[in-house]
Amino acid sequence: MDVEMRLAAAVNDERAAKEMLAEAKTALESASDKAAAKLEVAQCRELGVAAKNEVERLRSEVKRVAEVDREAGAQVAYGDAREVAAGLVACGWYQTNTPNGALIFKNRHSGAGMDYQAAQIRLGALEASCLAKYSKVIKHVEFRPDCGEYIDLGGGTWAINSYLDVSGGAVDELEGTAFGSSDVGMFIELCGRVWPLECDRDQGVKWLAHMVQKPEERPSVHMSVRSAHGTGKGLLFRTMDLVLHKQAVRLDSLEQYLTRFGVGDDGNLFTMVDESKSIGGGAYRALKGKMADDTNMIEKKFENAHSQRVFSRLFFASNDKGANIPIEQDDRRFYICQYAEHKVSKADSKAFGSAYSSWLESGVISDIRDYLAGIDLGDWSPHDAIETEAKREYLGLCDTGADHLIETYEFDVMNQNLWDDHAEHLGYTDGFTYQELLKNRDSHFESKLQAQGWGKNKRHSCNTSGKKAMARSRGGLNGSQVVEFVLAKCGSGRVEAGYSRC
């Protein structure tokens, strides 16, 4: 007999014993033979105690059997725990921790999240336990064209790889877009408008093709494309954004790229920096490492900063004919293209842009991708910037007289007298005096000085002599040191008690 059935019978026996005891106690009150009646009560009480003990024993046995069954069931279930967890992981679930260390589950496909208690309700207690025991512990998301779906960080922790393969059309099929065969002549025409010079076009198209063919190899050479407004730079970005499965980003300014929480390096193969302009060499110095290194620090809001591989190619776009980003004379990172005017006219460029946009929506993305995948890269190197005629002209625009004077200035204190003597000594006269440069907005003299570490022009005081002087300094000199230097170089006529014009 099943233990639960025996427990039910024992409970009935206990109930019957209680009823017999009650009847015996009632009969005892009216019985003429008290001794016999008391014996009957005692016997009924013994039967009740025995029935109660049996019920307790059977209840313990039921509990023990239940525990055994539960353990046995758990053993069977946990024998398949990895399989259960694998099924949930395939659906996109993984485990991670909140900033305070609490376990949570997230879904990489839907973005849904839930804590352990919610997982027990939503998925089931067993499934939540299996997921906690055997799913991957994810620390963060990384963009790695050179890795698989998960990236082993060591110590039993992983990162999710957010990269989508750009070499095939799987994502196009998933998005339900029908792509048929098509002539890519419109795309070739667009490239010709962005890069009218044959050398630039050859380098530019191969630079784009390299993204498709070798997304895991980040170039150290990046494009600087200057052209009239509306010649096709934006259309080229739209095209590559689709070709690369939206793994591209367009930024509105150079400052947006260089900001602390910039997104240009994270999760992208192609980063277009629109309206990329800077004054002085500060931006170039900040860019040098970001352009050449394939590993940068990635910092996102509410997350710890971490070192991560970078695969983004930088496309600096500008409508200026001049040097939008002043670069060093020995630069090896920028490919400078010839400035592109409208092929025919502004109206013609606008008409082409409208026709191109319609063509782009007609189902040609796979064909453009296939075209780029078939480009012969040959001896083309992603790490050697060719010094074109356009770059030589560009470098000439960067090497201004003011820049040269700033670079060759030897003191750590500067005022009008010291600067003018320096400029005259090097043969710079008209237009290069301290006051002329400050008044000439196109020289960006003040910004260039600050970019080189110079402080603002201000009044400095000497604590011992009480004398004062107007000057700027670098290297952390204090007021007394600045005044004493001006006194030594310019004479007492330039430093007075209270104020000096220098």
C-alpha cells in the first residue's frame, strides 16, 4: 500500500479512537460498574495514543519519501541542466551582475532583463537554477570582427560580440529585404564625384573595400575628404552604413569624436566625422594615438572604463578648402584628398543625389557589397599614407609663420616685447607682431598658444618687490618668477611698481 494511502487510513483510525474515547467517557458517568467503565476508557485512550503515533510516523515517512522523490527528480533534472541552460542561452539569455553585485539575467536579442526571483516566475524554478549554474557570465559587450559570438575574458567570464558579419547577406535576408542583381555604376559614379582625382579614387575605393574584405584589420591611415557642400560625402556614408549592416556612425563634429564618452570608436567599422575642424595642434595630438592604435580605452556612462580593440576607420569630412585639421609635417596617418568641386554644377549634384537615393532603395546593397568584396587590394597597404600633391599643399597650409614662431620660441615667459624680438630675429615682420596676430582672427593666435601649453595673458605680481607685469607663461611658473624674468630680459623700464604694459 502506498504510504500516503496508509497515512489516510491511520488518520481515520485516530479519528475513530477519539470517538470511542468520547463514548467511553460518557458511559463512565452513568455506569453502575465504574471499574469496568474506567477500564474501557483506559483501553480507548491507549488506542488513541497508538493511532496518533502511527499518524505521526506515517507523516514523517511521507515527508521522507517526498524528499527522496524530489532529490531523485532533481538529480534527473540536473543531469540535463546543461541542456536546459543551452536552450535558454540559444534564446539569447545570459547572466551578469548589477553595479552592487546582484545576479540578473539579460536577453541579448530583446534587451529584456530580470532578477533571479523574476526568472523563477517567468522561466520556472528549475530553468532559472540551470541558467544561473551554466549560462555564460557576461561582463560587457564588445565589438570584435576577429572573434566569434562570445569572447573569453578569462576567469569564467565572457563578453558578448556585437559584430555582424559584413561578408555575406544573412542580415539582409533576416531583415526581409529582397536584393537582386544590379549594375553598381551609380556607386562608381558617386565615388568619382567624392574623389574626382584618379589616384584619390583608387585609394578611396580600396579603403572602403578593405572594410568589407578585412574588417578585423584596422588601418592606421584614415581619410580626409574636403569638398563643396552636396558633392556626395553624405551619400557615401549612407551607402556604407547599409553595406556594413548599420555598423557605422556619423558624428557632427570633431569635438563629438574626442569627447570623453565618444561613440566613434565603439561598435563601428566606419566613423564619419562631419564638419571636422580644429584650431591649433591640440586636436591633432589627441587624434594621433586614437588613429594609430588598435586598442583604446572605451568609457561609457554608468560602466567601468575598459581597454578594448578598435576597428573603426575614420573619415574626416569638411567643406573647407583650407587645412581643417592642422597636422604635423611628418604626418603618416592622414590621406589628404584633393578638394572636390561639383562635377558640373550644384544643381547637377542635387539631381544626381536624388536619383542615387532612389537607386539605393531599389535593392542594390548586396551588389555594392559584392563589388567591394571583389576589389583587388593587391599591394595596397592600410598603414602607408601616400604623400599626394594635395597633401603637400595641405601641409603648406598647416605650416604657417605663426606656427613656426610658436614652435621655435625658447622661453617660458612671453609678452609683447619678447615675442616681437623673437619674430624680428627670424625675419618675420609685417603681420607677425604680437598685437597684429592677436587682432587677426584668421591666425587663431590665442588658441594656438593655449594648444601649446601657454596660459592666458594676465597681470603677474612679485611678492617681494611688489612689481607687476602683463605676460603669459607655461610650465607652472609663479607670479614672482614671471616678473623677475621680464625684468631680466626687458629691463626695469618694462616692469614698474603697480603696472607694466608689457
